[in-house]
Amino acid sequence: MSAAAGIGTIGHEGKGRSVGWASLACMGVVFGDIGTSPLYTLNTAVKAASSGGQATPEAAVGIVSLIFWSLIIVISLKYATLIMRADNHGEGGILALLALVHPRRAKPTAQRAALLAIGLVGATLLYGDGTITPAISVLSAIEGLKLYAPQMSHVVVPLTVAILAALFVIQRHGTSFVGGLFGPVMLVWFLVAGALGAAGIVREPAILAALSPVPAVTYLVSVGPLALVVIGGAFLAVTGGEAFYADMGHFGPLPIRLAWFGLALPALTLSYFGQGALLLAEPGSSEVLDNPFFALAPQWAHYPLVALAAVATVIASQAIISGAYSLTEQAINLGFLPRMTVIHTEGREIGQIYVPFVNWTLAAGTLAAVLGFGSSDALAGAYGVAVSLLMVITTVLATYVALHWKINPAIVYAVNGSLLALDLLFFAATSTKLLDGGWFPLMIAIAISFAMLTWRKGSQVLDALRVDVRERTQAFVERLRIDPPFRIPGTAVVLGRMAKGVPIALSRNVNFNRTMHQNVVLVAVEMTETPHASDHERVVAAPIGAGLTRAELRFGFMEQPDVPQGLADAMAEGKIETFDLGQAIYFTGHETILPLGKRPGMPRWREAVFAFMHRNAQRPDAYFKLPSAQVMEIGIEFEI
């Protein structure tokens, strides 16, 4: 899972920084997950293929070849070369891709509805991945203690739990104070992993036969039905590839590609080949079979390597956690989730935002995975299913985007069809572990997908009801002329969900209190399908009459909506009449949803779920950054 949007802003705020600096910085974010995969990938795949407690030379060479060519095709070709072209105004990630294929204002069709459902499942798979990645990464690092001290086996799980618990606890403080170390630490990690691998290759150069795809194909054919299990284990080498696309907007495609082809790919290749060489040299060693990565190191360097691995996996976990925050913020702004508390922490690189609900939900899921599965071997079965299905979905959506961009269909179907076939093979392979733990991230994804689709549908039903009960603008203005209320000096800012009609909070205040401010600004906030709204389209404003002005404030789905700042910009540009923001009164509606089954579109039980989500959503004054001392809420009931 990626750290999309919540980690750094090199692609926007940091454009003046060098490509080299960006390449270093992205190592701790983009490559944290895939960079720590050598800790558990090869031994997982080899154990699936081993017989009699040892790996045959054909298995060692064939599996290393399979891993190497998976990195070349899936990561280097698919993500680094092709998928990163499908950007949404420079931004990537599954929700950015979904915004391209399913614009909010597009005419609804069966095809778009299917793509929406598919895209949402892809987004929610990242949450399932986000619970597994910290667990398997940190657990695999701490398990290195057992190589020379088997008596410490009983402390592996408690120590892993303690490390992860501490990581989740510090999230509310922000992690920018260590964020600057992430890139350099991962640089050291790749250099050490590559150097250890190179030493292993020197010991047994026969492993270099794995540079050809022939050993992989020959071995998979020879093992028959076992091939799917082996492929599922080898797939763990490419988990984390989605971060290339998701973090593209923060670092830019060039730094990510330079870091991958210049350091990460060579280091990973050396590490896997070195581990394979060790398996060739010591085929009967249980220590090598259990943990070939740590077995590469001399005994004197073992515990420092365990410490370095632990730090690297914590960095990978932090990237996953920050990515979950960012994904949530994007989902809220795109209308897929209710408003939640989003806290902007200090710092520019890591931990820009903190979402308490997501943090503690992820903590519960991750710690449950560690305690429930107990080892990285067991967790490996749960890990690949969600990621492989996400890769399938990404390829499908990217194909749709490529066709929409009028790229030659023959080329699109030939290239993307081949990649999709490979993705489906990986998904079939990882699905063999469905009952061994693969159900865990899928269960999380299904639950969140249901919540997202319920919120989306419920919001559409509620919007239709708002349109029905809202007073028409011209009718309201005419009523003010015929039967004017008492006008209070000053300015009222009235928030409404849509830029049509009169917000119910205003019409009810006039009807019941018979008062209205001299100057009234009707504000509607629109979250666009683009990551960042441009300055010239930020505010659209027009006078209505009778002292009323309508202002539509637009924010990108990666921006935090700030209504007072938007109004200040509008006044600075002369789009609305100047007034004192510190003296304005902000009117918002406090909406209560009554699920009575009166509106078509959802069964009553699902309406009750939507009402629960709506009731627990963050208050609009906090979400839109309104000064709490200047807010007046008007209660409104909706029967759906």
C-alpha cells in the first residue's frame, strides 16, 4: 500500500528541489514495502516447493528466476513504465484513477456503475493490505533473532506487538521529526542488502543462470499443480508496486524511476540472487531454508542487521499508515466516506495528516493479525490476495483510461491484455491461500466497500431530497421583496451542499425568526475530480439580489477545504463584496436522518446504516475550518 498524498509534497511544494534529493526521499516512502520483501519472499516460495526439508537446485534457480522476472515485468514494465503514465493532473493512486474513469458529473451508465464498484473495491483492498503489511514486515524482521538464538522464539510476537503499538501511539504527534531519516536509512538498507547478496553470488555463481526466464518456466512446468503455490509465494516480491503509482504526485515520475532502476532494482536483484546462491551452497541447512536473508550475513553482523531490518520495516509500516490516512482524506473529499477528523501535523515529509479513527482501526487490525497468525510464514498466506486483486483492478481501470484517451485500441488490448493475464495468474496463485488467511484482508475490503457504496448512495438520495425541499432562489428573493424580514447589520455566510436553491438553514431562519443579515453569502463547496483546484477556478461568485450573493468554492480531492480562506481569496479578487471575516456569522444545518423507507433507492436496513454514518460524521464547522465561536446551527430533519 502506498503513502499517497499524506507524505511529502515534492511534486507540488518541493518542485524546486533537485531530482537527486527527491530520489533519495522517495526511497523511504515508495520503496519501503517492496524494499523489505526480501525478508520473507524467497523462503516463503522455497518452503512451498521444498521436499525433505531442503531446496533442490532446480527449485532455487527456478524460483529466483521467477522472482527476478516478476520484478522486471510487473514493477519495471507495468508500473514504472506504463501505469505511471495514467496520471490525473500529475497525481496517481487508485482513487485518482477512479476519478478519471468515473467523473462525478458524468452521465450514469451501467458501465460507469460497474467501474465505480470495481474501483472502490480496489481502494478498500489497500486498507486490507495496510493491516497486513506492518504485521508481516516487522514480524519477519524480529524473527531474525531466532537464527542464532532459538531460545528467543517466545519473545518475537510480544516484541513485534510492542513495536507496532508504539508506532501507532506516536502517530498523533506527527512523525516529521524522523521523516528526514527515512530516505537515508532505506538507502543504507538497499546498499547492505545488495552487498550481502553480492557476497552470496560470489560464493555460488551458478545462481546467475536465473537471469534467464528459462529456469523459471522449466521449473514451473516440472512441478505441475504445485506451480500455483510457488507463484503465490514469489508474488510477495512485487507487493508494494502500487506505491510507484500512488506516490507519483509527491515525488514525480523521474525521481521514482531513477531510484528504482539506479538502486532499488539492482539491490533487490542482488539480494534475491545471493539468497538463492546460499540455498545452492547449503541445500540441507534448515537455518538457510528458514531465513536465507539473515543467513547471508556473517555471525558478527547478525544482530546489527536485525536492528537495521527492524528500522526498515518500521519505515515501510509508516508509509502504509500514512497512505491509509491520505486515502481516507481523498475518499472523503470525493464523496465516498463521511467527514472524519483530519488533523494536519507539523512537518513536510512524513505524517502530514493524522486521522484518529483510521489509526486506531488499523492498529486493531494489524495487532490482531500479529496475534492471530503468529508468524510471517502464516501471514504470507494472507498477504498476497488483496495486492494481486488490486493489481488486476488497476490494470482494468488503466485500460479504460487508455481507451478514453484515444490510444490505438490494438496496442492497448495487446499490452494491457498481456499484463492482465499475468495479474490474473498471480491472483489465482495467491487465491490458493484464501482459507489460510487470504480471507482476512478481503473481509476488511468487503466491509469498507459496503460502507463506501452505502455512503455514496445515501448521499445521492439525500441530495435529491434536499433539491425537493429547498426553496427556489428567485421565489425566495421575490418573497423577501414582498414580505421583507428584519435585516440585521453585518454578514451571514450560509453553507449549503449544492449551488442551487436556497440553503434550508437560511429559509428556516427567515421563516421562524423573521430576521436576515444585510449581506448574505450562500456558499457551496465542491470537491473536484482533479487533485488541486487552480487559482482561477477556485471561486465562482455572482450576486443574486436582495443582498444575497452565491459563491461556489472549489477544492481538489487532495486539498483540505477551508471556507474562510476561500472567502478571503474571493474578496481579494473582487468576486464578492468585502466584509469582516472575524465578525461574520456562519450558518450550517444540523441534519438528522430518519430512515423510514420512504425514498426509493435503498432498503430500510441500509438507510439505517447510512443514518448511523451520517450521525457520526465530523461536524461541518470543523471540517470546513469555520471559527466555532461564529457558527450557528439550524436543526433539520430528513425522512428517507
